[in-house]
Amino acid sequence: MTPLDRLLQRWRLAKARPWIPTHARLLDIGTADGVAFRRWPVTGVGIDPDAPSAHLDAGVRLVQGMFPVDLPGEVGPFDAAMALAVLEHLDDDDLGAWERNLHDLVRPGGRFVATVPHPLVDKILHVLIAVRLIDGMHTHEHHGFDVAAVTRVFTTPRWRLVRRARFQLGLNHLFVFERS
């Protein structure tokens, strides 16, 4: 990761942090190298195709793989789950499966926190990659994700939208849902 990649990652983490309870058991989807577990007083499981399979500390496990298929069955329940800059990598049909799996993994009253860039960000990323300011991890998977799909899929009787906000000059979206 370049310094700009790290800056953007820290920015997303800062937006998510107020919504993750201190000492929560967290499912971090797209955890990369488990940075949230090193920065925050939380335990839990991080999953990412590029994560090193490891136990970071007592109560923190990283799993190399894709959510939900590679998540070991014995890991839940969680107080919160988050997916920062991840949903835009999904095929449109996969979002419903994520909602169902997260509902089964997050405790009642627990939260799902997500950040999703505006589709215009894809063009900006290609420029930043070309001038080598960012690595652009897995940008080939971006497909103009419909940001509105997040609220359509997660606003059900099973989840309540607590917060939706824009940040990074309106180019990124924060979603916070609470499980019923």
C-alpha cells in the first residue's frame, strides 16, 4: 500500500470507529492486514482474500478468503460487522446473500457498518494508479456499483438504517445499520 492508500484507509476507519462499540467482538470483512484490530480495543475475526492467516492477539483471528464462503462456521456471533470499501467489489446478486449471512452472524442490536465509494471514484482511481499514487487493490473488480442498492437490500424488518452520510468531498458513503 502506498502512503495515499493508507491515508484513505485511515479516513474510512475514522468514519466507522464511532459506530463500533469499544471492546466489541467485530467481524471485519475486507480486513487487509487486520489494521482495525491493531488500532481499536476490539476482538473478533477479520477476513480478506489477501489477509495472512494468523492469530494476531488473544481473541483476534485473520482468515484468508472470501466472505461468506470461507468464514469458518464457529466464529459468530458478533457485536458488529464492517465492510469498508468492499461492497463495490460484489456482483449485484451477492448483496442479498451478504445481508442474510450478516443477519445470522450479528447479535440483535448489533451493527453493520459499510463504506462505499461513488461510481465516479473508479475514474479517479484509474488516474491515481496511472501516476502511481495508489496501488488500487482489486480495482478491476469495480463495476459501477449502485450505492442505493445498499439501503434497498439492508433496509428490511431485519435491519434499521441508523446513519447514512457522505464524506471525502461526497465521493464516499457511510452506512450504519442496526440488526433488529
